[in-house]
Amino acid sequence: MSSVNSLRAHLLEELSDLLSAEQQLTDALPKMAKAATTQTLRKALGKHLKETREHATRLQDAMKLLGEVPGRKTCEAMAGLLEEGDAMMNSTPEGALRDAVMITAAQKVEHYEIASYGTVRTYALVLGERKVAKLLAKTLDEEKAADKKLTGIAEKSVNKAAAREWHEQRAEDGMLAKSAAWVGGKVGAAVRDVPQLVGRAAATLGVGDSDGRARGGAKKTRAARAARSADAAASETPGEREQPSKKKPAARKTTRAAKR
Ligand SMILES: [Fe+2]
């Protein structure tokens, strides 16, 4: 930022800042107009795009009247407002709600411009720059009119439509919640009946009792144990069971040693 050592220097600084703001808005408005759902809002944004181009031209004219050239400056405030508005717009589905969100963003922009043009017009007046003040006053009036137009669109249609969307969505969510609760209740009841049904089936097949306790598990365990024993017995050879006969030669050796 260049140094500001006089009200005139401050006026020039602010005019350069506004020129950057108008140029950024010129780039942003077509996208906003395209994203608008209602025809009224799209038209209003389209009209303000034309005015915004004129505002930039007027600022350059004001600079000429002052015998200056606009400084190379980026209006960070406008960049922030537009970035925030763009993020809000992109995260909102098409419909009245998105129009409401866009009007919020556009009115923040308008109020920033109204504050800025109001101050530069006053500085130009007190500095005796009447022609410059007149140019800036014209833009100020158009910014105020644009803001008023947006308020009118919001109050006449968009806000009510967005509220209606919310009521409809809430009613739909309520119906979905009721349906989910009904399905959940039915599934829960079916799951609770499962042990009883299994018990009855087991009793019918003779593998359980009528209280729902199936005995198949215990029976299976006993059967498996019996099968393992049978397998083990079948794998044994007859010789493996005749262990005592292997000790006889050792006893004969002892007898021969004793004779000697
Ligand atoms: Fe403007």
C-alpha cells in the first residue's frame, strides 16, 4: 500500500480500490446471473452487470478529472466477499434457497460499495471536486437502487419460496423417519421371534425341546467324540497291543548269565 499523507491521496487510493472492486465484480456477476433460479433475480444481476461496467468507466473518468491515473491495486475486501459468496453459492443446490444465498452475497457486496462510494463522494465534495463528486454520487444512487431491488426480490418471492422449500423438506424428512421406524419395528419383532421359531423347529425334528433349546449341539459333540474313538481303534494294528511279548528275550539272557 502506498503512503497516504493527505485526504486527496486517500481519495485517490480509495478510487483505485473501487476500480479493482468493480472489475472483480464484472468478472463475477455473469456466473451469479447464470446460477440464479428465478428469472427476476437473473435479470436484476444482468442489469447490474451493465451498471458495474459503467461504474468502472466513471471511476476512470473521475481519475482523469483529478489529473491522475488509477494505481495498480487489488481490493482485498471485494475479493473476500466474492470468494465467500462463490463458496456459499457452489455449496447450495439449485432452487429458491440458492437464490436467497446469492442475494445475501450480492447485498453484502452492494453495502460495501455503498459505504465506499458514500465516503469518496464526500471527500470529493469537501476537496472542492464537484464534477468528481457528481460522478460518484450517480454511481452511489445506482448501488443503492441495486440493493433495494435485491431486497424487493427477496421479500416478494425468494425468501418465502426458500422457507416453503424448508417446510416441504422437513415434512419429507419426517415421513422418511416414520417409514424407517416402521420398518425397524417390523424387523426387530421378526428377529425377536427367531429363537422361538428355531426351538419349535428343533422340537419337531426331535433335536430340541419345546422351550426353544435345541440339543443338537450336545448330540453333535458326543457323536464327534465317538467317531474319533472309533477311528483311533481302527488305526491300531494287532501287534501294537502285544507289548509284554517283547520283554521275553531279556529274561532269557538273565537266566544264562546266572548259570555262568
Ligand atoms: Fe458498482
